[in-house]
Amino acid sequence: MTDTASSTHQRASVARDGKQLVITRTFAAPAALVYEAMTNPDHIRQWWGAGHGEVTTCEVDLRVGGRWHFAQVTPGGEEVSFSGEYRELDPPHRIVHTEVFDTIQSPPALVESSYTEQDGITTLRAVITYDSSETVDMVLASGMEGGLNDSYDALERLVTQPAQRP
């Protein structure tokens, strides 16, 4: 992690609220840059699933009703795949999409992400609504928080290092 990154953020906070997870993370970059890095396949490949395998699929049809699909193969040879549909896009302020963990054919979750910028620092707040509290238990037990933080750390490096910026 860069010195800039380490001085401007903490690890993502993940809070549970019934059938929801609320994730908050700051990035030392403008909202437009963070939004771009999170929606452009060329950039997503650089941070999604960081250190947990090789990204094999990264498809984004960035429009309302458009679909997305990310997949990777873990070092152990297991495929991990997620997909969904965009419901709302308001660059660089908000994205609403569904998310399915294809590997286990999970029920769709609804992900509402907002990007709030102040003084060049962007706070991402994602509210993920699942079908049940049991699904939330399963997600938390899966190690999602560690993988999420690894990915967000890689995203932070991408948006704060000029040579790698989107």
C-alpha cells in the first residue's frame, strides 16, 4: 500500500443490519476516478479478486438493464463467478445493481453503492440487501470481508498511483 493510501483510509467497515450488509470505505481519489475504476473492465481486471486468483472473465455492459459478469480461477483451480444486472447508473455518484454468486447459484442480492467526494477523498458506501439473514451468515462465513479488503486495497493503489491511474 502507498503512503498516501495508508494515511487516507482504513480497511472497509462491514456492518450487519438484518438482511443487509453495509460496507464503507474511503479512497484517496476523486469520485469520478473511483467510479471509472469500478466500472471499466480494463481497470476492474487490475483490482477485482486481488491476490485470490486469475481473472478469467470481466464483462461489463454499463447501461441500465445491462449485465456484468466477473470470474476468476483460484490458485486451487476453483472457479469463482459473480454476475448481475445494472438497475440504476448516476456517474460518478451512484450505482444500483443485482449480484448473484454464480458458483453456488445464490439468490440475487441488491447492491446500492454511493460515491461521496469531499476534498478529493471519496467515500464508497454499499448497502447489500440479501434474501435472508441466513444468506448474510453464509456470506460473512465465506471470508468475503478479507477478499473485499484485498480488492479495495488494490483499487486504492490503482487510483492513487499516477502510473496506474485509469
